[in-house]
Amino acid sequence: MRKSIDLKVNPTFVNAYKNGYPLISPESLENWSKVEDEGTILTLLDDKNKFIAKGYFGKQNKGYGWILSRKKEVTIDKDFFVKKIKEAITYRQDFYHSEVTTAFRVLNGEGDGLGGLTIDYFDGYYLLTWYSIGIYTFKEDILKALQATVSYKGIYQKKRFDAKGQYLDDTDDFICGQKAPEPLIVKENDANFAVYLDDGAMVGIFLDQKEVRKTIRDKYAKGNTVLNTFSYTGAFSVFAALGGANDTTSVDLANRSRKKTQEQFLVNNIDLEKQKIIVEDVFNYFKYAVRKKLSFDMVVLDPPSFARSKKHTFSASKDYVKLLKEAIQITNRNGIIVASTNASNFDMKRFKTFIEKAFKELNEKYSIEETFSLPKDFRVSDTFKEGNYLKVVFIRKY
Ligand code: SAH
């Protein structure tokens, strides 16, 4: 039997939970000493012992668990999850019916009322990502719920259990159904992507950037020279090339990025001749570019929110100004910098102050052409706006 424990909410948090705030934090509840096992159902009570909400205990980078329901009589079982999954699918009907896109997010954690879990769709295959041991204890019911709700070719999973959300275990990524081809070719706005559902922590594409990629291809790429930094599998370069970029340069530190990027070009029938792929620390590359007097019509910046390389530590909240200054120096006049970050410890307003500062310090002028946050399938809860971590700004340098 799953344990269930009543806990008093710290009075300063009562209103937030009554209004639907979904995250359970260590400060928000009293008597944590009663709670031992991940996956324990927590019933939140106010100071008069009145029911507020039900959630579960699961430690992850963001907190100690998530609210699941504000109904007192609810049981957290297969039927509960069926309801959540059905709602999530209904919300994404346009994606299921799309002929040009076959990869998207089906369920986005707390944005769909199920914090700690995401479900992605890749052309008939489903990928579950578990962000805590707590949510993973519901695996059997969640899996049954998914199987009862969708028709699928196969189901995969990723476990990201530790405090930093790091990927833990790749011995059992495949759960059931048919195994996916390797690579599995999916489509996004008519472009192809090679994804690997059973090859470590990442599958080869970040689905949250779909609108940004489309915008680069449709509005900004034509005839231009493009530098894509922190390029991973080169997704931005592929869209730039498809949009008629004159040439692309993709820079990433990871060795695997060369082959992976070539593959993404090839599955889109793009001639590799004008696509440079450089395996190097981005900060070294900037120095090299300045020395060689290289400059670009478009520079894409998409760093991880935190990274440590041999020589540099990069933290988006501390170092983004520096990164922008490097980029500004090698961007042509009238050119575009696409500045992106998925850091959740600052918001768009603060991100724009980084941009302001970088241009000011270099005495350069700019305008903001457009901005993006998460796309529709990455649903965000109205009561948890910080769940919208993605910030992308298209900046024109004058
Ligand atoms: N822009 C990519 C996603 C970037 S993921 C896309 O659209 O798919 C972050 C990438 O940054 C990783 O591939 C990692 O290898 C790379 N990286 C981290 N630190 C780096 C550094 N100092 N120089 C170059 N690449 C770096």
C-alpha cells in the first residue's frame, strides 16, 4: 500500500496552494520528519486542518514534489492518470493531425497537472521522462494509463532522478512495443530529424525550439552566413540551410556533435560542402574568429544554463553578457543574433537587461526584432509561470 500522510501547510503558503500553485517546496510544509518514502501521498491541510490539496513527495532540482489534485476524494490511480493523459492529448489535437510535424510534447509536467513527468511523441513512439524517484513509483499505473489511452508503436523512458536532473540509467530505456529504428526519422515543420530513443540522455533534438527554428528558416536565413554556437546536433544550422543560408558553421565542444550534425544535414538532403562543423570550445572559437577577421550575418547562441569545460565555467545568469559581447563583435552590421537560454533562474525581463548591457558596453546599437518562449505543446500552468523557462530574442545589430 502506498503511504499517505497529512501535513500542515506553512501559513504563508496557504493562499498560494488554494489558488493552485503546484510545486511543493521544503519551506511550504511543516513536519517533513514524518515523510520518508518517495512517492508518499501528501495531503495538505490548512491551520484549521481543512483539506487544501493532494500531492506526492518526490525530490528533484525544483523542489520536494508536486500537487496532483485539489479534490479531497480523489485517489491517485490508473484512472486518475488516464484523465490527465486524455486532457493532455486533447490539448494537442492539432499536433496529432499535423502532416508536417511528427514530433512534439504530449504532456508537460505541472503544465498538464502532472509535475515530475514529461511525455514526448516521436512518430508513433512515446518517451516518458521521470524527474524523481517519487513520480517513478507511479510508473505501473502511468504506463497502464498511457497504454489504455493511445495507440503506439513503442514506449521508451529516461530517468533523471538525481538532484540536478542528470540522466541516471540507460539500461532500460526501452519499455514495450516495437523497438524504434535507429535512427528514427521524425518531421518538424517539413524538415527531417534523426532521433535515437535509446542512446543515452538525449535523443538528438530539443522539441521546445520548433518555432525558433521555423522562424530562422522562413524569415532570416536566406543568403546569409550563419554561425551556430553550442550547436549539439546542428538543428539550427539545418533550418538555416533549408532556408537558403549561404553557409553555416556549427560549433560544439562534444566530439559526437560532428557525426550527429552531418547526419542531420544528410537526412535533409543538404550538401555538406558549405556546412562547416567545428568541434571546439565556443570561447576559443570566438577568439579564433576575431583573429581571422571572420564575421557572420547571423549568430545563434544557445548555451546550456550551466557548463564546465576544461578551461571555462559558463553560467547563463552570470556570463551571458560576456557571451553576447563575443557574438556582437563578429556579427555583421544589420545582422541578427539569436540569443537563447533555458535558464530558469532569471526571466525575460532580466534577460533583456543582459542584452542592453552587452551592447552598451561595446557602444553598439540594436533593436529587438522578436521574442519567443515555450511553444504550445510545452504547456505552462497559469499558476506556475516560472515553468516557462525558454527565452529567445532575435536581436538586430545596427
Ligand atoms: N543548440 C542546440 C542545443 C544545445 S545543448 C540545439 O538546438 O539542439 C548545449 C550544447 O552545448 C551541448 O551539445 C554541449 O556539448 C555544448 N557545450 C557546452 N559547453 C560548451 C563550450 N564551452 N563550447 C562549445 N560547446 C559547448
